[in-house]
Amino acid sequence: LALHSGWAEQQPEDWWKYVCAGIAKIKKQCNISSKQIEGIGISYQMHGLVLLDKGGKTLRNSIIWCDSRAVSTGKQAFEDLGTEKCFSHLLNSPANFTASKLKWVRENEPDIYAKAFKFMLPGDYIAYRFSGKMQTTVSGLSEGIFWDFKENSTADFLLKFYGIDKTLIPDLVPTFGMQAEVSAAGETESGIIIGTPIFYRAGDQ
């Protein structure tokens, strides 16, 4: 969906529907049962923004990787925070990454921002639909420019600069290792047995 030039949005619910349909198709084509699936790994399109309310419902379409509406936001942050600060702590410019997209929502859609409980990357959302857990990883935060590599923590200085509430960050889990398990609702929708672990989550690079 592109409502304006340079915009690109997708409905996160559609991703989940295709994941579930893909699982069913693979099980049928490969003649495997849910009992044979021992774990889940998720690789996803990077730099997207998903906003959930307290009930876990999406508040708007995801602003995806190729959307350029926040370019000027990131450019201004880079200039104001300084090259040395950004490169030594973020290893990059804020640019058009997820943090800048979230800043755009705060400025341009304040009613939606006010209802936001957690933000997620696309892969975080898929893991949430499997497990019911609102979580993210350090690799996810780093790709969104929310991670301070020098301090080995969330990039609080950027959050403060953008006026983003730190409580919007989901719980952190390892990129590799036990992240969560498929919930009863996840089993019903995906066909993957309840308790199946999610072991891996990272972007498509």
C-alpha cells in the first residue's frame, strides 16, 4: 500500500496468514506432521515498524523497509546528534531506520502513538503471533537503530532525542536460543504444536 509517493505499508496480519498457509502447504507437500517440527526459526524483512496496543492488536499498517517518509527525520537527527556520536554508539546514521519511523508516527499520528503499548520489528510480530509474547532481540533493536553498541544497552540518548518512551521496547530475548514457545492460540492458527520452541529470530541479511 502506497498512499503517497515514497510510502510503503503492509498489514502485519497478512504476514501471519501467509506464514500459516505456508506451514500447512509444507506439511502437506513434504508429508510431515506437527510432531516432527522440533523448533522454529524466523527470518524477516528488516527495518519495518509494527505498533501494538495493550491487547496485542495492530494500531496501523506496518511502515516497511522501503518506505522513505522518515528520511528527513533521520537526517536531522544525524546532524543534531553529530557524526562522532552516531558512529561510535549506533554504528550508523539514524537515517530511515525503524527508530526514525517511530518518531514520524509520534509527530504525525499522535493518537496512534498514544495508544501504542509496544513496537516491534516484523519478525518480532510473527514470533508474537506464535507465542503471545511481546519480545524482541538485540539484533532487532540494532537494525532499528535502538541499540547503543558502546554502552551495550538501549540507545537511550536517541530515544530521548526522539521523545520515544522507553517502555515501548518489548522484553529482550537472545537472538539464538530459547526465546518462547508456541501458545495454544498459536497452535490453533499455525498448526504447530503448543510448546514448540522458537530458537532464532533475525533480519534477512
